[in-house]
Amino acid sequence: MRFETLLVPGTLIARYRRFFADVRLADGRIVTAHCPNTGSMLGCDTPGERVWLSCATQPRRRLAYTWELAEVAPGVLVGIHTGRANRLVEEAIRAGRVAALGGYTDIRREVRCGREASRIDLLLAGPGRAPCYVEVKSVTAAVDNGIGLFPDAVSRRAVKHLRELMHLAREGRRAVLFFCAQRADVVEVRPADGIDPDYGRALREALTAGVEAMAWRAEVTLDGIRLSEPVPVVCP
């Protein structure tokens, strides 16, 4: 996935009310950018860090800038835009890079399914293949030694999605939870039990019920983001 326009560098002043971030640009101007991340952004919203923004092409948009990247350590870029995760995963599947999800020729987005009126992120289908239901989660938080964590805040919605995947798996359908780590320093992904223990319990129950969990890390540059290789999902 390549960014449509050149990203604009700046320095984060503060993120507030979840959806807003004040950024000082290189020319000294302070702009308010849209923050497309509803989580806590653990480790990714430190005042003073370098950030990069995309600029909207629609002149009437309320906020011209959208926060895309954060440098959380020297040379470590993180894609904080959670809305990019589905596209990154779909792109990798279509390119045939995700061997575990190979052989599907049709991909549908945001398909309504399940018992709780949810929408699955990606529904994969192909000749002679049973449908595969894929729920994508964007991982931005990581702690020492490259351990990626999800979620970075209590998320009842994420638990609901796990319940839906469990229902599908128990009906004999293929259900996949795909962690998309938008950073290159992640070596494994774990449930953030210390942040949301209910999610950790639900994930372990889902795995026991037959839900598949996989995770990939990404190469993140100022030009774009690309899923690069799989990493293990660990539930100690």
C-alpha cells in the first residue's frame, strides 16, 4: 500500500479526545490532524515524537491532515491508522504472499454475518473452497523484546468479534483472526492480558473452539506500508 501523496513531517504536541492531534509542522505552523485510531495508542502518542501526516485532496474536508505514522524509537516507524489494516491484509492475500490464505479468488469486504449483527472484515471464497471468514486487528503497541500487544485498551467490540468467530468455527466454518502489526520490530503478538483480561480469556476460548490466529509484521516507510512476514501468536 503506497500513500497517495507525500507525507508531511511534524512534531506531535498532543493527542486528545481520541480523534484529534495537534502537530507542529517544519515551518512552525501548528495544525490539528485527524487521529484515525480509537485505542489508547500505547507508546505511540508521546509528545515531542516525530510524526507524519497525509493531506486530504478534498478542499472542504474539516481537517485537512490525517495522522499516518509515528516514530516511536530511532528508525522505528509505526502505522497508527487502524483503517489501513484491512487494506494491507487484503493486498497481501491478493498478491499470494499469505500462504495460509492462498487459493481464494474472491474477496468481499464488510460482509454481514454472525449472531450479533456484526460485519466480517474479509470473506474469502474460491472454486472448490469453503468460505473463509477473516477478522483483522491492527497492532500498534509493543513492549520490550518486540512483543506486540492487542488490544491497547479495553475493547468490548473486539471481544464481540471473537464471539462471532467462535460461532462460525463451531458451525464448521473456517474463521481466522489476523493480527496486522504495522511496525517492523514486532517478533510475536500476544493478548494484552494486563490491559483487557476479558479479551485474553476470549482469545484463548476462541482458539480452543477452532478459530485460527495468525499475525504478520509490516515494513513501514514514508512511501507506504507492506506486510512483510508472519510472526507467531503466543498465548502463554
